[in-house]
Amino acid sequence: MPFNTLLLSCCLLPGRTSHREDGVEISLQPASGETVLFFNIDDQSNPNCKFRQLLGLDQEGSKICDLIVFYVKGSERIICFVELKGGDIKKAKDQVIETYTSFNQFLRVSNSSLRFTAKTYIVFNGSVPREVDTYKEELKYKFGEGNYAISRNSDFGAFVRGEKYQPKGKRKKSR
């Protein structure tokens, strides 16, 4: 079971709800009634985590994302696959898709009754490539509408909670 490995290994980042890697950061401030667990599954930044081997992603050329974030509120269970990138969004997209696919296959074999919403969040600090719309379509196909984001915003709380984006600007005065 992947969560046994995640919880009992060096993948769990106890008490942490943020992570920084290569100048890119992600964070989520838990609200009342929420449980948030961060797992650093990338063996490049966390060599003690053996999650890559469990999922069979230890083969040459296999890709794994940086983090898995487990979010719970009430009966809602979300597993968010997170990649922090300084530039290459295509590579980030490939990493989250491959990790999710392997994770989901492993879960379905071990226990097909488990229910969760899979999401992905790619946070980057580079320039937006021309192909970003193509990447978003691929993520939408894999994760579903509203379950993916490519963003420069390090705070992904609103995304994981499913809150709609509210652009900043002038508010209309009520009469």
C-alpha cells in the first residue's frame, strides 16, 4: 500500500505545509477541519524516500514529481501531484502524469475500493512556453476539468480546495 510507505518512510515532511526547491516554493495554510500532509517523493532531493521503487519508477528514463500532497476535509480526499520547476513545463507535465499513472495503477491493484480526487499543480518561475495550452489539454484529459493548474502562485490552497479564481481588481460599489 503506497500510503504505508509514505507515512512510515522518510517521504513524509512532518509538520510542514510548504516546500522549496531550486528557488521555487509551494505552500498551503490549513484551515480549521483540514488535514494536509506533504510527502517529498523525489529521490533527487530526498534520497531516503524509496517511493520511486515501490511505483516501479526506478527504471532508466522514468519520471517522478517532487511532492504528493494529501488533503482531507470532511469526506473529501484529494491527492495532489506537485512539481516545482524553474523552467521546463513540458518535463513537469510529464513527471506529474507518469507519477499519477503509476500511483493510480498501484492503488487499483492493491485496493480498487479506494476513492479520492486526483489533482496536479505545477508551480514554476520561468517563462510561459507557447505550448502551454497543449500541456493544459493533456493535464485536463488525465486529471479532469478543474483538477490541474500551471501557475506561478506558490500558494495553492484555493486550488486544492476547489475555490474559483477571483481576479484582483476594482470591486463594483453596491447601491
